[in-house]
Amino acid sequence: MALFGSDIKSLEDAELVARYRKTEDSQYLGVLYDRYLHLIYGLCIKYLGSREDSQDAVMGIYEQLTKALLTSEVEHFKSWLYIVAKNFCLMEIRKRKGQDEKNNLLRVEFSPEEHLNSDGLDSDLDALQGCIEELKQEQQLCVTLFYLQKHSYQEVASKSGLSLKTVKSAIQNGKRNLRICVERQRIEKDRRTYRSSQEDFERYLNDEMLSKEAHAFEKATLEDAFEQEALEGWESQDLTDSKEDLARIRAKVSRSTP
């Protein structure tokens, strides 16, 4: 089967995800993956450096998605894919260094309701900052001391002058309110998510964009961590090498699609 069906290339991410989960037909995943392949590759180049290692990682991420996408609730595929891909790269780095793979990893969040927990807060500081300011004063204080300043319950109680019971309640309620707030912000952000193409990257790096178009591209990239980190990867090596690597990866993905 060809990697792409002409009747599915125009489908939105959510529809492709839904069809893949329903049918397990890998051509739907193939379309999704190709849509963001240039970003995944750039991210891997940034973190792993080696072209060979990056190609292996891109294929490893694809294999991981074939299973993870069937069992994970994914509302916004691009945001989810970014975390999955980055986590994969960080794990590879820790394997190289012989460190515990669980130390200091970005937490891979497969469902919104599990997103805000004591291990995952630090990866969302930008979104959390505004949400923390929306909390009631007591919750704001306790959440800041516990999650951001890393104090224990007892230390939070001592610093705030609140009882231990009140501290625990404020942290629990604050965490729940933060979860709701951050998810609301994510939904709003994803509704206006920018999605580049490999051609956009190539034209930008070849200085083929007009000034206004280049500025719009740079602005959109700066507002999207996935796009920004991927572009940094592309900028770190020769453009011809990136194009050759992506051609090889596409061939491998095609062969793995029955």
C-alpha cells in the first residue's frame, strides 16, 4: 500500500487519529507522521546531533506511535507528538550517559486529566504562570511554595502560617484549578496552532522568502516550541544533508506501511 492515499491527505489531524484508532490502518498514521516529519527530524538533530542517530530516533518514535496512539487519548496531536518526540530524545541522551532514564525527563502526558501532577509542573511553567495568578490567594501561595519552590508540606505550612491540613487542601484544590486553566489555554492555543511544512523550512533557510513572509515565519516559529526547536536543528547542519536524510526516512516509513 502506498504511504499516502489521495483521499486522506487533506484530513485534519483529529480525523486521522480517529481513523487510525478505529481501523489500525497505518496509512493514516503515515499521513500524520509525514505531516510533522521535518519537525521530528529537526528536534532529533538538535538533541542527538548525529545524522545517523537522528534517523534511527525518528524511526523509533514512529514505532512508538504505532502502539501509543491506539491507547492514548490525544486531543491535540501536534502538542502531544512534541512531548513524545522530545522525551524519546532525552531518554536516548540519558542512555548514552548511563544515567537513570527516569531522572529529569519531561513527563509524557497522554491524557489532559493527568497533565498536572507533581512531576509534570515544571514543563508547563509558561502556561502555569498566568493560571497561578488566577488562583485564590491561599491556593496561589501554597502552590507556588510547593511546586515552584520545592518546599515540603511542613515547610509550606511554616512559611505561610497555615495549618498542615489547610496547606494540603489548598495545594489539592489549586492543582485541580490549574489543570482546568492550563487545559483551557492549550485548547485555545491549539485552535490557532501554526503548522509549517518542509518546504517552508527549506525556503527560509535558502533565503527564498520575501521579508514579510520571513518575518511571519519567524514570529510563528518563536511562538511554537516544536517549530522553534526543529528549526534550530535544521540550522545546525547543511540543508542538503537534511533533505537527504528525510528522503531516506520517508522510504523506511513507506516500507513499514503494509
